[in-house]
Amino acid sequence: MSASPKIYLVDDEPALLKALTRLLKAEGFDVASFVSATRFLEHPRPTGCGCLVLDEAMPGMTGLELQSRLNAEGCDLSIVFITGKGDIPMSVRAIKAGAVDFLTKPVKDSELLSVIRQALEKSEARVAERASVTLLRDKHDRLTARERDVLRLAVQGLPNKQIASDLGIVEQTVKVHRSRVMSKMGAESFAQLVLFSEKLRTFFPQ
């Protein structure tokens, strides 16, 4: 984790923003605060790992709506909700959408700091995973069109004979293409090749 991770605060209570900013800066964090989701969205979109401490009940766009927007954009920030007007269905919705926690005001400083550190670890892991998958995509892009066809059919579980029939080539050619795909993708086993393909579909859905 970086020496000064970035924390974004979004809450319509100025006094709370001030108090949280003071607390987090004292812990060595780099902090940016916003009084609404709209103000946050007007700011250049964060890149890399970080944590968004987000109120749910705010005028205009709610915290859950902002979470949905960021998820759609593929943002790697981890989200911690902190609200005085939450309920169980709301917290379940937030957690299912990827929030690290859903805290009720007032929150103890020690509890909030602990959750934020967990959130930063998850964000860092997600950023690292995205970087590794981007490398996989680069390798995939270097495959020939025929190699991509063989890969697509192979990870569906089709035997070489069936792949050859579907593509109108001989089985030995399929074997050659599979070998080249394994090498170019850096896969040590077919199981790993399937895993690589699943990761690509998760991060870069067609």
C-alpha cells in the first residue's frame, strides 16, 4: 500500500466532513471531501487504489446511486457507507453491490479507521488484478484470428476433433494452434488457460 493512500469523503454534513478530514489526515491519509455526489462526480475521476467514504441519504444523487454509477464505470475505489438513515435492505443492497461495510452514525474513530484500512487493501488487490488482466488482454490481442477461434472453442470443452470439424481444418492443425495459444498466453496448463479466459470475460465482457 502506498505511503499516503487517497481517501474521498462524500457527505452533506460539513461539520462531519471537517471532523473526518482531521481524523484521517492525522493518520497520514491524503483526503479530499465533497458535500454531494454531484460535486464528487465533477472532480476528475480517481484512478488507482483508494477508498470512498460515502453517506447514503443526501440531496440529489444518493450514495447507492453513486455506487451504481461508479460500478458501471469500473472504478477501483472501495466504498464504505456511513449513514444515519440506513436500514437492513439498504445495507444488503450496498454490500451486494460491492461495498466493504455499511456503518451507522455515529461511528467510533477506531472502527472507521479499521474498516477504511480493510477497504484500501481490497482496492489495492483489485487494482493489481486489473493490471494482470490487462496484461492477459494484451497477450490475447496478439493471437491470430485462427488461434482466437481455437481458444474460444477449446475453453468451451470441445475436443480437438470437434474443433477441427467446426473450423474446417484438420485435427493436427488444431493441436498446433492450441500449443501456440498456450505459449502466447503464458499458460502452464489447460486449466490455467480456462481461468485466464474467465478473467478476460469478467473484466472485459464482449
